[in-house]
Amino acid sequence: MLGRQCSPRTGDDRTTLVLGVAPGTEALQRALVPFRRYRLKMTQIESHPNKGNGGGVLLFVDCKGHATDKPLAKAIAQLNQECNYVKVLGSYPNSD
């Protein structure tokens, strides 16, 4: 279900992000560093070619945690420095 705001934090959440990464493996490696640094568990990652804005790839990432959780919020702030584009699609209760 899509909405204009994230679901409230439940303590067992998942967040979906879209990251625009420049061409080249170094940019991809830098984009993954915040997940390792803040010990965030990625549950899914997909890459799609980014045909606009100079190429590169769009990474669709699902990770455990809510966007307002301190480790994930810090990672998102760092991703904004490393990636060409960062969008939080939403946080929602985990359905596993």
C-alpha cells in the first residue's frame, strides 16, 4: 500500500530505499559502506540501469529497521554524501 508518510515505528520494521550510483565499481562499493558501518541487514538489493543523469545504476534496497532508527538515519545521511540520488520509499512493519 502506498501513502504519503511512513508507518509509525513498531520495533520490527523494514525500509525501502532507492540509491542512484555513478558508473563504476568504486561508486557501488562506497554506496554499500554505510550498511556495513552501521551493521544494517539488507534483506534485498536489486540493480537497474539508470538511463538518465549520466548512467550508472539505481539500487533498490530493502533493509531491516525504520528510517527514524538512529543507525539507519545515520546511514541515510551518509548515503546522501556518497550517492547521486537517495530516496526513502518508506518504512513499514516487517511481514516475515
